[in-house]
Amino acid sequence: MYNLGLINGKVYRNGQFTHLDVYVQDQIIAKIVPSGKILPCKKIVDCTNKLILPGFIDPHVHINLDLGEFKSSDDYESASKAAAFGGITTFIDFLEPISYVHEFDAMLKKKQKEAKASYIDYAFHTAVGNFNDDVDKLIKISRESGIPSVKMFTTYSESNRKITYTKFQEFLKNSCKTNTLILVHAENDEEILSANVEDTVESYESSRPAVSEIEEIEKIARIVAELKGTLYIVHVTCGSSIELLNDKYKELLGKNIFIESCPQYFHFTKDVYDNENGNLFLLAPPLRSIKEQEKLKENISVIDTIGTDHCPFTKEEKMRYKEASKIPKGLGSLEFSFSLMYHIFGNEIIDKFTLNPAKIHNLFPKKGIIQIGSDADFVIFDPKKVLFINSGHSQSDYNPYESMLTTGMVESTILRGEILVKNRKLVGSMRGQFIKRH
């Protein structure tokens, strides 16, 4: 007898939908058969007129991010609850940036302790600042800990987080040997430091201009073309950045270079910074012009993954200062990211939340696909239901998408065969696991 059966739904496999029934045993997918005769099962979920999708993966979240004066609103319990309501069954957070190898263990233990409260499965990326130590050694212990990815920044020299290009090249060369994914926050530091604009919300986008991203992406792509390795560019904001990569480095895309973007860059433009509540939309990199947003939409097929860069703060924290430099940067998007993107792109977006992040971030075939032997992570999705976006389940007291309408609603979320969210209500009590990626 199976633990769980999902019947009468349209199951997403190999880029298409088929009427199939899916059965779960011991937290994994045990049987997939054409809809019809129901097999013996302890629990049945009727998915008539619904889509059965693989559980979503968010490869880019910031939970309990401590900025000194500010700390992001969500801990693992609240962030994972919001994620579960959005169909996300796995997310990947970042260890705090380190400059020396000996700091790694403490950062990992800290995150593992915090993450025990998570309702969903989780993994981590190692992160480095101005790294001054042995690259090979760091990647070795990171990989041994189940973390085959390292994030670095080409900006933030003022807080000693900027990687040198020499070290970046070392990481890239190592990634050729070890198949480690190198994540890069790509903005040109010199361009930002020399931007002579007022320290106001209205001028914020000009302080980190589109050209700083476009130029930096070209620079690091050129290095990848020479050295190879595997590069993953986080939170790409400009359609022009993607056009440049597609024009000049097409042969590297999907092999040596992967592109991530975020829902906020498709739904808001820099015009919101002119509003009286513009502070609430400050994040780094900034929102861009309508022209860049349109180009981003036109190039959706070139984008590999959608991460949220989830990092919310409270209204009071966002409105505390007038100077843009003092305002904590980040928005919350976990709960509504899929619905927001599905509303624009329909089925084309599914792989960017499932198969692609699973393959790129070494979670495949455990995650990201509905096939026998994979984890029984599912989203029951109603493509016709209209979702009125409310305040959600984040601990932040505002949601940038509040009062928007989207077509398509996550109805239920299942993690390793246990129903976490059922008909928009949290019903599961199981806690998530740390997923070692190799």
C-alpha cells in the first residue's frame, strides 16, 4: 500500500503535461501510471483540473541576514512557511562571507543551527568577501560539507567584500577541476564609487547604474571565455546584460555561464523610487528602467533560473532614513514568486523553478523532476484561479506585491510525501532537511 496518491491531475514531465497518477512510498516517488484505476493508498489527493508540478527550488535567499543596525525580518521558520505557501520545497541560503578558510566551520555551524526550524529542505552556498587564503583548500572543505558552490562579489570594496580579479580567476580555474559553481554578484565597483549622485532614494538607481552591471558582466564573461570554469551570475537586472551575453558569448551559455534573475525586476521599475514610499523598494542591484525591463522579458528564454534574493525588512526600518546608503536593501518575494512569473510567462517559466535550478545547483535528480526515485516534492497548482496577493506569511509588515492580481495559484505543497500546505492552509508539521549537494 502506498503512503500517498495524487490522482486525476496533469503531471508536468519532460516539458509537457500528461494525465497521470503519481504514488509515493517512503518519501520518494514510487510509481507513475496513466490515470484510471486507483491503487491501494493510505491517502489520496484528487487533482482534477490541477497541474502537478515538481516542488520549486529557490537558489537565492537571505535568511537571518545581520547587517549590524538591521537584521532581515525572516528567520527560518517564517521564511520557510512563506516559501511553502509559494510552492517552494527547497531553498539555498548563503553562509556569511569569509576572508579565511578557518572561518568556514563556524559559519556553517551557525547556519545549520538556525535552519533546524525550517519547514522545507535547505542547502547553502559558501560566500567569500575579500578572500586572502587558499582557494583549493576552501573549495575542498566546502565540497566535503555538501556545498559545491561559492559566491563572491565584484563590488562592495567599502565593506571589504570585493574579490580581487586574481582570486576570482583562481576560483574559476579550480571550478574547471572540481566542477564547483562560482556565483558572482556582478557590478563594477569603480563605476559605483565614481557615480557622483545625491544620496537619495530618487537618485538610487543612478548610484548603481545599469552600465555597472553590463560592463562587469562583459568583463567576467571574457575571463570565463579564456579560462572556462562554471559561472552563475546572480540577480541579473538588465535585459542589455543578457543581450550582450547572447551576442558575444552564446557558446558559453548553458555550459559555462548560467543566468539568474528575480521576480522584482519583471514587476517593478526604477520609477517607484520617485514615490513617497520609494524606500520600501530599495534593493541591490536596483530596479531598472522600463526599457531594461522590457528587454529582460524579451530574453526570458536565455535566463536559466528565477531566484528571489528574498531579504525583507520592516516598513519602519525601510523608512528610518532619507539617505539611500543608510536604508537596508532587500525585498521579500518567496511566497509569490512563481505566481508572479507564471502570470507573465505561463508554462515557459516552470523549468526555471524546477529542473534548471536542480541541475545547475547539484540537486538533480533528487529534486526538480517528477520521476521514480526522486523526492516526492510536488506543487498542486491551479492555472485558472486568480490570486489576490495579500500580506503573506513573511514576518515583514509589508509585501511589495500586495493587492496585485495574478492568474495561477499554488493550492497545495507537498514535501517528501507529506502535505505541508493544503488548500492554502498550513497543515504539515515535518521539518526540512539539510541537503548535501555533490
